[in-house]
Amino acid sequence: MAQTRIEWTESTWNPITGCTKISSGCKFCYAEVMTRRLNAMGQEKYRNGFQLTLHPETLLEPYSLKKSKMIFVNSMSDLFHKDVPISFIQQVFKVIKENPQHVFQVLTKRADVLRYYESENWLEWPHNLWMGVTVEDQSVTSRIDFLRNTGARVKFLSCEPLLSALPNLNLEGIDWVIVGGESGRTPRPIKEEWVLGIKEQCQSANTPFYFKQWGGTNKKKSGKLLEGKAYSEMPVADIW
């Protein structure tokens, strides 16, 4: 369990590390870059580099937290990677259920796997689990439908890195939308009209809108103001 600079959460919990690329949003994966750094520092958890690795020894970590936290699950991987056994995912869900004092946020690009497990009735959704999918461009909006048809109580979209306009989002049943530009050495551009288009759709649907960053090579300097205003809305329904 670790503190994090990710603005829309408080802590990260990584019972899995490593992943493989599946869509355009993965091109400059921050987790892969960070893994190389941690591996070079000699951290045992990252001894396998970015190869998918389960860490069952971390499953007890949430039980030790004394204060309620908002916890991002698998910031360094994807819980629904095809090579993660369903039995391990079920263990993670069990930990989440047994720690109702925390909110756990899970984000995946593998919404098809998520929906398959749902259709097989292999997932029992804890009240305190927020389930999200990444929607970085128009080619992957089908992930939203997979998410919408799950039993997760809170469903959210992460449009980060935002790589194209998303003019026809169906936000029915979606409780939150996060938007952000890509950062790093060679970030792909984000356009203001793309962000404004998503904001307007969120406002029309009464869906909380969170603009995380413009990104770029100096994301701190670029900031997060959209037309001079910060948008940090969160789901308002009974979050705990």
C-alpha cells in the first residue's frame, strides 16, 4: 500500500504488477516506465520487470489501514488481464468486501473480460467497489457498454490519456468521468475542444466531471484549469 500523487484517489494497492499493451492508450504506459525505475532501484516486488506477476502476500494490506481511504487497485497492472486467474480476482473482491471502511477503485482496459466474468456469475460486487474502464479514443467506446452491464454500484470512465474527440458518449448508468492529457517525454496532444465536448456531455447527463490535467512534458506547468476553472467533481451518492 502506498501514497500516490494521482489526484482522484488517496492510496494505491498493487496485488498484481506488470501488464501487456492492448490499445493506443498503452503506448507510453506510465506504469511500465515506473516499473523500470523501481526494478533498477532493486525493489524486490519489481524483480520480474513488467512481466505480469501476482503478489498474494499483499492481500492483507488493506486490513491494516486504520483510517478510511480511497484506494486505487492495481495502478501498476490490470486486474482483468487475461492471464490473471479468476480465483485471484475473486480473492481481491473478497478483501474489498471485508474492508467496507474503504472505497476501492478498479480501472481496466479489458472490459470484455470483465463482462465475460460477470456473465458467468463469477463476480460478487462489493458495495464499496467503484468499477471503471479506460476510454482513450473513439475506437474503444464499446468498453462503456460492457461496463454499463455489470453489477458494480458505481461505474466510471477514465478518458486518459485522451487521444481523440468523444462526441457521442452514452453516459446512461455512468456515475463519473475523469479526463486527462498524456504526460511524459513524448506526449501526444490533447485539444481543448475535446475536453469541453466531454464536459458538456457530462453536464447534460448530470454526471460528475473531473479534469485531471492537460499533461505535456511539464504537466505541473500545464496545470488543470479548463477555461480558467478547476473541475474536480466526484460521485455524490453514498460513496462509503
